[in-house]
Amino acid sequence: MEQLPEVTDPRIIDGRKIAQEIEARVKKDVEGFVSEMGVKPVLATILVGEHPPSKLYVKLKHWACKRVGIISEDHKFPSEVAQDEIIKLIDTLNVRPEIHGILVQLPLPKHIDERVVMMHIAPEKDVDGFNPLNMGKMLIGHEGLVPCTPKGIVLALSLFNIDPQGKEVVVVGHSNVVGKPAAIMLLNRNATVRICHVFTKDLKSHTRDADILIVAAGVRGLIKCDMVKEGAVVFDVGITWFDEKVYGDVDFEDVLPKVKLISPVPGGVGPMTIAILMEHTVTAAKKQLKLL
Ligand code: NAD
């Protein structure tokens, strides 16, 4: 893993530090859970194929489990697996009482319908928040197990005392994983929200109005200085791998002089997302064992 320098610039959101704080809280929670129930929370992960970044993300999630005291169960399929096989495994995990959380690493190969797979995860074990019941609850403002990345963003905003109410929020990207849930969660907090995507005409005309700009397109360096409002808060969610290094969607050096706050890549939204996943797994375990 790439060693990052310590963050000393107050404009840079130190996602690793925030993640460490979440994990410290989760670890304590796990200890309480174990002493009360005599069992550890268990997260089952499902990885399909050999996509190197996906393999790395699953490994990082397993490492995080180890740090906080969650047991992780590793399930793998080859990329040509039939959708039914994945669903069969999910059905088994759904009814195993010792499994508290189920995570299917995305993206899945093209022949598999991710939405169908997500529909099969029992809502109470859906620690990634992608099951339509959890998504629907979020849509009506009842946030429980919600997607981890936008939850991390909302948490970071509150840690920096930024109230989204009345703010202009622009989200670049309209996927079910990041863009749409980020927009809904900010709307739930009374922001004025615009969602842009690959078919948006004149992206800049939208992004430069944003008090809070969330970029999740997966296009390296998409956002330049002239596309950002002076004093904006910018969350860079995008990850592009190039030459074994990761790059965000925001041209960091170009944009930094203009922003109030910015999350870097790496070391921003990514670690927070994993820490929130840990938090969700403990919450799911507590709920299933009637501790909440
Ligand atoms: P996706 O491919 O499902 O969606 C990409 C979105 O970006 C789409 O809505 C598309 O219309 C939009 N888009 C693409 N090119 C664009 C352009 N030129 N201008 C405007 N919009 C454009 O991806 P996703 O799953 O939402 O993930 C987005 C990025 O975030 C990826 O790089 C992914 O790796 C990363 N990601 C990071 C984390 C994390 O924890 N840091 C979590 C999830 C996803």
C-alpha cells in the first residue's frame, strides 16, 4: 500500500484519520457486542472474477474487519459464474443466523444484473445499503442501512460543521452506488441538489454553482479549477487506476487553491467508506440479535 504523507493543510479532508476514528468507535462497539452475546459479528463478502481493483477492495475490507474484531468470510466465483449461482449463495447466507452482513463487491460482470443480485440480499444483512427496500427507505427520509460512500460524505460534512441545508449541491455521476444515493441524502438534509452525468450538456455551467461538489464519474482529472466555485467543498469519489497508482476525478493541484475543503484521492472518501461498512456490520448484527 502506498504510504501517504501526513495531512497538514486544513483544506484537505483527511479520510484516513476520520476512518480511524470511526473504526476506534466500532472496535469498542464490537467488544461490547462480544461480551454481551458471546459471538463476534460476521461479514460475508462475495467477489466475482479477477478484476484487480475489486480484489484489492475486498482485501482492504477484510483487513478492516480484522482491525475492529469482525469475522470476515470470503466467497469467490470465477467471472463466468451464472447469476443463479450467486443468488443461491446469497440465499444460503441470508438464512445463516451467524452471518450478519453480506457484501457483493461491484461491479459484477456484464452478464449479471446487479439489481437482481442486490434484491436478493436480505435487507437486514444489506450492509452496503443497495437492496431496494433500504434504498426506498432512504428515498422517503428513513435512513438506515444506506450506501456507505455517501454516508461517509454526509458524516465528513457534519465533522466540519457544514450544514447542507439551503446549499447548492451538485453531484456528478448518477449511479445507484454513489451519485443517486448521495443526491438523495443531501436532499434529505434540505440542500438544493442537481445531478449531472455523462449526457449533461455543459457540465461546467452546473459545477461552478456548487457550494458542495460531489464527483463520482470515474474520469481522471474531469474537474478543473475553472469548473469550481471559489470556497467550494469538494468530494472526489472517483478512482482511476493508472500505472499502479490511483487518481481521482478532480485535478487536485489545480483545484486546491480555490476550495474551502477537498477530499483527496487516495486518502479521502475511500477509507471512510470502508469504516462505515464496519459500522453497518455491527449495527446489523445488533439489530438481528435484538440489541437495538
Ligand atoms: P458508474 O460507472 O456506475 O457511474 C459513473 C457515472 O458518472 C455515471 O452516472 C455517468 O453518467 C457519469 N459520467 C461518466 N463520465 C462522465 C463525464 N465525462 N461527465 C459527467 N458525468 C460522467 O460508477 P460508480 O460506481 O458511480 O463510481 C464512480 C467512481 O467512483 C468510479 O471511479 C468508482 O471507482 C469510484 N468509487 C469510489 C468509491 C470509494 O469508496 N472511494 C466507492 C464507489 C465508487
